Amino acid sequence: RSVMVHAHRRRVHPADPMSSHPPTRAPAARSDALDRLRGVALAAMLVHHLIDWQTGDARAVLPGWPSFVVTDVAAVAFFVAAGASLALFVAARLGAGTPRGRVAAQVLRRYGLLVPIGVTLDWALWRDPMMFGVLEALGVCVVLGAAVAAVVPARLTPAVAAATLAAGIAVERAAGGSEAWVAREVLAGKFPLVTYVGFVLVGVAAARTGRHRDRRWVAGVTLAAVAATAALLAGGVVPDRYPGDAAFVVPGLAGAAAAYALAQAPWPRLLAPVDRVVRRAAAYTLGIFVAHYLLYGVLRHTGLLGDVPGVVAVPAALAVTVAACLLAPRVPQPPWSLRTGRRRARPDRRPTPTARAPGAAAPPPPAPVPAVPGPAAPPRSTTR
């Protein structure tokens, strides 16, 4: 009996998906909730940029505070989702028996190549290859987040993520007055490096500990982050995108947590078409994001940058965003990608009919399954 009691009391910790001793079976590499979060964050980025290019100041049009609007949450949400996706990607590869060195090379290839893509885009549009934009920041931060996760145990990842966010605030304050390129663009620019590595590690920590699947835990984190934002407001601190101190980090994480909590909730059948579009768009984030800069070129060529009224810019931005999400999955994909390698055909999951001898009677049809009242099942994921 004592053995049974001790066995009952012993706590079983989940295996670290990024450890050097992965399970023999690979865990799921995708999550519907993460796909929804990434798709919604992508759409919010597009809407913000498109309105900003047309009107000259998206924050004067969109709802929110003067220096922090609802779409400013998109950057935080996207980097957090990237960190969680990174952890799930590494877990799936290690679980399938891929050597750790090869997994590290795949991570470096997938995310590291975002840096030259971003530099090329900056030069093509602004003739400024020294910018540290969103693609460069995403590539560097995810690679650094993967390096941190490779040496930090899973149980310590949440503490390391919190410490990195605190360090990011301090580093940006210290580098704010410097004219050096590293300080001006990388450490205290539009995407301060240390702070955004902290956002990536928040996603890594949630996925490595398995908390990203716990709806109650996510709801509790959301309530705590919203309460912290309310405390800042009560103390006279107004949310502000720049600089990236507590006035940005706290409401940004609160908005990202709230968006993920909504993404975890069962979506009604009426929203099933929207759900499919959002989740499918999440599989084409890079293509959609790069393609939307074509409109910037069109607006600049026609001299309409900053001259479109908000009443026209908002519906136009929404229409372009919806069209991009709808069209992206229909664009033919090349058989090989520099970032992801050769594209593999999706397996056919339809059952293969069983052959029968000539003249044999056809098998009887299966008996109908009686309908069981209850909530509708969530739509099957269509992302790759």
C-alpha cells in the first residue's frame, strides 16, 4: 500500500520537447490556436501598414491610445507565436529522430534567411539596407531564442523570458541617446533586439512547458496581464509603442494573451469559413507580408502616400488584407524553397478501396451512425 501511495504522490513532469533525449514519437508540429494567432497578427500588421501608408499615421485613425493602437499588439503576438512555433518545430524534428545538429541547421536556414530577405526589401523600397526592420528582427530574434532554449532547461525558460524582457527595457533606456548604428537601429530602434528576443522566449516557454494547450492557464495569464495594464493606467502610465519599456511590453503581452485565449476558444460554425481563411493564411505569412509591400510601391509611384482620407483608407486596407489571405493559398508554390528545401506532396488520407474478385458480391454498406446531440466539432486544420 505504501508503494501505491508513493506512486500516486509522485509528480510526473512532461518531457522537454527540446531536450537531447526526445520521445520516440514526434509530437504535433502545428496548433490550430497558434495558426489562428499568427494569421490574425499577420492581418493586423497588414491593416496597420496599409492604413499608415495611405493616411500617413495609422494611429490617428485606428482605435486605441495616441501612441498605442489595437494593431500594435500584432508585433508582440507574432513574435510570441514565432517562439511557440519554433519550440513545436524543434520538438517534432527531434521526436522524429532528426539529429540535433541538423535541426539547428534547419532553424538557422528557416529563420536566418529572413535577414537577407529583409535587407533586400529595405534596399529595394527605401535604398537603406542598414535598417533593422521586422523581417531582420524576426530572423535574428528567433535564432537567438533557439540558442537560448538549447542551453536552458524547460523549467527555467519562463524565468529567463521574464529576465530578458526586463533586460530589454534596461538596454533600450541605456542605448536610447547613442548615435551608434547598433544602438540606434538594433538595441533601441523600432524592434529593440533584447525585448523582442524576450517575446520569442515567452512563446518558447509556453510551448516547452505545454502551457499553450491549457485554456485555464492562458485565461489566468490574460487576466493577470490585463490587470497589470490597468494598474499602469491607474498610475498615469499611458500605453506607448515607443520606446519599448513597460508601457509597451505589458499592454502588448496582455493583448497577445487575450488574442491567443480567443484563438483557443471553440469558434462557432458560422465563423468556420473565416477560421479556415485565417489558419490557411498563417501558412503563407512570408509571401503575404512581402507581397503587401507592392502596394507601398504603387502608392509611392502614384503620389498617394499619406493623401488618402481615413474613411477610404480603412475599408481599402481591410479589402486588400482579405484578398491577400484568400489568394495566397491559390498561388502556385515552387517545388523548392531556399528556406525550407524541397516541397513535399501532402499525403492522401482518403481510404483506398479494397479490391474484390470478379463476380464477388459487393460488401454491404456500413450501418448509419445515429446522430448524437452536442456541439459541432471544430474544423479540421488545413494548414501545412
